[in-house]
Amino acid sequence: MSAIAVVGVGADGWPGLSVAAREALGAAEVVLGGARQLGLLPEQVTADRVSWPSPLRPSVPGLLERFAGRRLAVLASGDPMFHGIGRTLLECGVPAEALRVLPHPSSVSLACARLGWPVEETEVVTLVGRPPESLHAALYPGRRLLVLSADASTPARVAGLLADGGYGPSRVRVLEQLGGPAEAVREGVAAHWSLPPGDPLNVLAVDCVPDPTVPADAPRPQLVPGLRDELFESDGQLTKRHVRAATLAALGPAPGELLWDVGGGSGSIGIEWLRAHRSCRAVSVERDAVRAERIVRNAAALGVPRLRVVRGAAPTALTDLVAELGRPDAVFVGGGLTVPGVLEACWAALGPGGRLVANTVTLESEALLTQWYRRHGGELVKLGVAHAVPVGGFTGWRQAMPVTQWSVVKGPDAEGPDVRDTGAERADAERADAEETDVKETNIEDTDGAASAGGSGGAGGGAK
């Protein structure tokens, strides 16, 4: 079978193509592409023209099978390997050696050329097929962003998001039809956006300028774990920032890795895991419907709407996750520790080298973690945080409830769990589960700033 020619096309159409790209299209018997891209081809390209159906990805294998044995070309916008169809073909199982990629300058290269922005210093956020809230994670004072638009409505949506997110003074330029005869640039300020929708083929250039009326000490996102607690919507089921930073350090996120956050609470652990790198993945398991919805809102507000929220109680809710997503690289258990089967299911899901971290504030769950520590090793630590508060006319320390944390890396020869409670121990644990609400309510952070680590959305006195 001849290689599939994957040809990048710009807004300049046929005249902007290289000789090699023209020859590949001229030799093709079938050309796949979007309607706009196919419309840029001249009559001298005699191949059958087939528009991609919607949704595109599920249709790719069937179309490739349909045209197997015929000389096939696929059209892409700009560089096919930059958020393009080239990646889609590879992810659908087409081997790299079966593709002949002929790129055109990407929209990012063209935009940076027009703006005078160094490509390597410019952050790119794509909103093609992704929620606009993804932009939140890239917003920092003084940053320059290129936003790949989904359509003509994207500029207004981005301007609204910037204004609502404290970046109303930001300059936004809309670069339309880059490289084509109809190339144009329009601009405005996010907080006062009034431009009507223009060409759907556009890229946004954003100069991030924070609102000067926002107090300098207001909570703001940051790159390292330990976001201010005020950035999360919460009913008290929140791993407080100092314990959260220690927990993320123990979990150790790395690019492309998958986290299970069992007992999601407010979603803070999964959210900060995803903020560590754009390729990180996370699933938050939360039994309470109200909290599950709150996790979704928190993830969107902090720029990681890709956080997947599974509504259900562990361990039942974990049953199909391995088959669907593969083994997790790390598991955090912030609640439900004494629920029968939770730790066992999490441990079984991990492969060699997988990390498990569990937090708790109750003696019953601490006893359970001690048993697992004796069996599997790892590190068992107690985290304590105290905040300075007024004491009459003086200042004193208010101690939060200490958090016991067990972290462990699963070895290649690790055996299954062998943690046997006596009947009395299990009864005590189940009684602790029933009383968990009382534990949580006494552990909510006071308005004077005393830190704590409340129980999770699951049972068992964990710390979320």
C-alpha cells in the first residue's frame, strides 16, 4: 500500500503549496478533508473529494478501510502534526511509516511572524474541541498567549473569560485568514469587547494584563502545588493547602500520568495534579452528587476542565476504570479508608512503580494505615500545621488536626493485601464511618485561617 499523503494547506490555498504537495494531490485518487480545505483545490486535482463526517475521529478507521488500495491524500490546516489530522491518524492506528506528511507553515508560525513574538516563548492554547475554560491555566501577568479558535464565536468568549477571570485590561488581537489574500487583524480590550464575529479561521493573540483594581494580596493561581484554599469552592471537604502541597509531593505527578483521586471532596488533589502538566490525566471519584458538581466547577475555574468526575462510591465505582483507562500511575485515597475493599481495590489497580498516598485524621483509619505500612513499607508521616491567631491582645498558635499520611511505591513483586482486622476492629471501623460527618464538621477551617484537612466525600475519616 502506498503511503497516505497528509498535506498541510494554508489560507493561501493552492498557490501556497510546495511542488511536492501539489504533486501528491495531483497523483491522488481520493482526497479527504474539510469542506473549506477541499474548496481550495483547483479543477486540475481530479481525485474524488470526500468531506470528513462529524464527529471526525470515530469515522477515520472506516474511511481508511473504505479507500484501502487507492492512492489517498488527506488535507490538513497548516502543519498536520500540530493539533492536526496527522496526530489523529496516528492515534487511530496508522503507523508513522504509512504517512507522508507535507506540512505548511502553522498558524502559530504565521501569527508569531506577524506579531514579532518568538515562537519558543509564546504559549499556545487550543480551544478547538476543548472547553474555553482551559485558558484559565495559562493566565499569568505579562504572558503572551496564542489561542487557536474553534470558530468565529471564540474571540468574544475568550474576551468574556478574561474579563471574568481578572484580566479585563488584556489586549486581544484577532488574526484572520493568516497567509491568505483576505488576511486581516482586528483588536480590542477584553473588558470592553464589542467586535462582531468575523472570519471563523482565526487565531487570537492575548497580552495578559491583570485588573489593577484586584488587591495585590488576593488569592491567585501559581505553578507549584499548594493553591490558596480560597480559590476552591468548598463545603469544608478540602485538603488544605499545606497538606495538599505535601500530598502532591508524595504523589509525584509527571507528564502523561494518570491519577485516581478517591473521595474527591472539592477536587483539589486531582485539579492540582492536572495543573502540573497539560498531558496529565486524572479521575476524581466522589459519591455525593452535590460535591461531584462542585468538583466540575472548581476544575473549570482553575483551567483543567478535562478532570473526569465519576459519581459513585468506592470500591464499586473503581471497577471499570482500569479496563477503560489503563492502570493508574498514582492513587490518592482521601476518604473511605475503612470501607471494606477500598484500599485493596486501589492497591490491586496499581502496576509496578505505581504510587499510593492516603491521608487520614482519625485513629481508626490511622490504625489501618499502620497495618498496611507494616505489610508494604513506604513512608508513614504525621503532618501538623498551626496558624498564628489573636489571643486577646497577644498572638498564639492554633493547631489544626494532625494528618497521618502513608505513601508507598508498589514494587514489582508486591503481593496482594493481607490486612486482617479482628471482628472488633472492623466493627470499630464501621462505627467510625457512621460518625464521619461529625469528624468533618469539627475539622472545617475557621475564618481566622486555622488550617485543617477535613474528611473526604467517601467514608472512613480520610483527609481531603
